[in-house]
Amino acid sequence: MKIAARWFVFIGAVFFLGSAIAAESPAGVYRQHVNKPLSAVYDKVYQSLEDARFFVVFEPNIGANLSRFSEKWGDDYNKNNLTALRSMVFCNGWYANKVSNLDPDMLGFCPLHLSLIERDGETTVLFNRPSVIAKDSPAKDVFVEIEAEVIEAIKKGLQ
């Protein structure tokens, strides 16, 4: 019950303090929206993750990769009119070690990632909540901590 109460307070605070977590977002996905283009927030989110000791190890530009198929896919290409789609793949070695000690099967979360999408000059950051998948794992408490730190880094990066 205490954990459920903490989650309720945490989710409520994130909703209230964050600029937006849409009601339609799945429970397993953190979503934050900002009225700025991706180019204005990307480097700040990157630096905020690194400042929190989540080191970015790969930066796929998914939008650029998909655009190569625009002709082949025709009318089925980019139906939501996204102007940018990028991801950051990141890891914290200390947390990876803690997870590996508690539940090696949860190392599928190493590395973690988030996606940034832009439409109409506005950016949305999406982060899959590891605590949702790890709810029955011995490493759940570690994932709750990781998740909170990553979400805080996202918020700082979007300010």
C-alpha cells in the first residue's frame, strides 16, 4: 500500500508540475510536451541526462532514416506529419551493475532510450517506464529510482 501511495503522489506531482502528460498516454510511457522545436531542446536534454550520469551512447536520427523510404512508401509515409524524430540511447554503469546483481534478466533495459518527436514546431519526449515492466522483478526499486532520475533530467532539459 505504501508503494501504491508513493506512486499516486509521484504521478500526481509529475502531472501537476510537468508542462504536459497527456491523459491518453499509456501508463508505461512518460510523455512530456514543450512548445519548442526539437532543435531547441535536443542538446539540453542530452546534457541534462549526462549531468545526471546517464551517458548517451548512441543518437539515432530515425526521422532521417525513415525519410529515405518516403518514395517507396508513398501515401503511407509519415501520416502524422512529424518534422523530426530522434532518439537518445543512454546508460549508467552503476545502475546497470545494480540491476545485474538483482535480476540479470532485466538487463534488457541496458541501455535505456527516449524518443523526441517534433510536429508543427513543438516537441514531445517519450520515455518507456522501466518500473512498469519490472513490477515483479527483484530490481523494481532500482528501476523506480532510475525512472525518477531520468524523468527529472528530461524536465530539466526541457526548461
